[in-house]
Amino acid sequence: MKDKNVFDVVLLFALPASGKSEVRHLLSNVEPDRLVKEFHIGDNVQLDDFPYVYMMRCVDDELTKMGKEPLFADKPGSIFRDDRYFGALIRMLNEDYEDLFAKKQITAENIAKYYLDRFDKACEDCEIKPQIATLDDATKEKLYEAMTPLCEQMLKDKYDNYPDTMEGKTCVIEMARGGDINSTLPLSGAEGYQYSLRQFSDHILSNAAILYIWVTPEESRRKNHDRAKPGADGSSLFHETPLEVMYHTYGVCDMMYLREHSEKPDTVTVKVGEKTYYVPIGVFDNRVDKTTPFRAEPETWDPKLVDEAISAIKNATDTMWLNYNK
């Protein structure tokens, strides 16, 4: 029995453009006391693997500018060559989660080298050959120089995210996973949530619940295009995921399958080595779009739409909480 009144960790999962960022935006405008009392969500600390995905894309872009072969995809913006990179992203989040508690300060002289070395190590942990290490020294130095502004901003964002304490806080970890449009369920290999969930640390899995925003892949593709703003490639709210990636990385989602085939109702069964986790899950059905209005500023929101979305989210968090306390 967890003796807590808020979730320690909420895994906010959905296909791209399904409404994850909009839900976060909406909940950030709910009074803190109400958020705790009705949703069991404490003051938010947020983690997201999108900045690391963007970092990988930028590495490939910079190498292409140098006349070199990209490392992570056959061409910039294409699908990753190895789905296990999605596991490496989670290994990065595991470290970021621990850093929230320690408020770790980074002392590396070359911050770009620090981030790219971390990613190489995360790849090794997922049994992928480290890629940055394969570059010659001259190319690495040019890459570090080009990546420094982005990595310095990532470090600033990391420090800005540190709370005074994690006591009473809820860490919201946001990510999207899926499989090729031609894949069948259950997904195999390193596709989908089934693989990625196994990469989370014990500290996270032991204290997590899943809030899943359910949309169809077709709706995800539509909303992905609609949300795009020029020059917003680094924005989690307004970037457009390339269509090839939408079809071949996010063409199918396995989260509802995992929920339906879990060993316990309203959970997702995650087996890591000899240990089994039953991660509570609540589903926010957004197949009929409830979240797009919340991309705008709060003063423009229709109170009726706010109430409808809040009610649907609360139904999901109520289900999560029932199982979280078992």
C-alpha cells in the first residue's frame, strides 16, 4: 500500500499530436489544491524525451552539412535505423529523474561532449554500438562546436526544472511510442511501449501510473499536420513529425493491447528480469478531439470544453489511483 496522496510519477503516453502537451497545459491551469484533491497530481516536475530526439536529429543534420553520413537515420528526418534508440532515450530519462532528487550540477568543460557521451553510454546499455565514438576526432570537434548552443539550452532547461524538493511532487514523464503501420499486435523487438517500458528504472516503475491519451493513428497523423508551425522543429507543442516517421514509427500503437492483455485489470504488466510490475493505467479517450483548444492561451478557452476535458481526465486518474494504492 503506497502511503501517499499524489502520484510520484505519471507516465503521459500517446501517439504524436494526440494531446499530451495540451493536457499538461490544461492541468497547469487547474488550482494546485484541486489538482491534488481530485486528480492526485502534485506540483508538476516534467520530463520529456523529445529534446533528446531533437538532439539526435540535429546531430544528423550537422553531419550532413559536413558532407558526412548521418548516424541515427538514413537521412535527416527519416526513421531511426534501430528501434533500440527509443530505449536509449529512456535510459537518459532515468538519469534525469535521479538528478531531480540530487539536483545534480554538471561540471563538464564541453557540454555538447557531455550530452553526446551520455547518449553513447545509453546506447551501450541498450546493446547498440555507440555512434558518436565512431567519428574521427576532427569531425567530433566540429560537431561539438555546432551542438554547443542546443546543449547549453538543454542544460539550462534541466536546471530550471529542479524543484526545491521532490516531496509532494508528481513527475510527469511524456513520450510517444508505436510501430510500423504494417506491424501486427503484439509488437515485437524494440517497437512500441512493450519494449520501452522495460527500459525504465525500478525507481520509476515502482512508483508510476500511466495516463494514456487514446487516439487512432489516422487522427494522430491529422493532428500532427494541423499543429505544425514554421520554424517550430524544437517545440514539443508545435513541431511536425515527418510523415515517414508517422507511418513507420507511429503507424500503430500497442498501449490498449497491453492494457487488455495485462495480468491484472486496469494495469500494464511489465516484466524486467525476475521482477514484474503492474503499472496502473487510466485512459483518456480523445478519439473525438477534446484537447486542440488548449494549445491556445487560457483566456481563450471555452469553459464548457474545459469542463468536458477535465471530467474525462479525472475519470482516467480515478482509475489510476484505485490501482496505485493496491
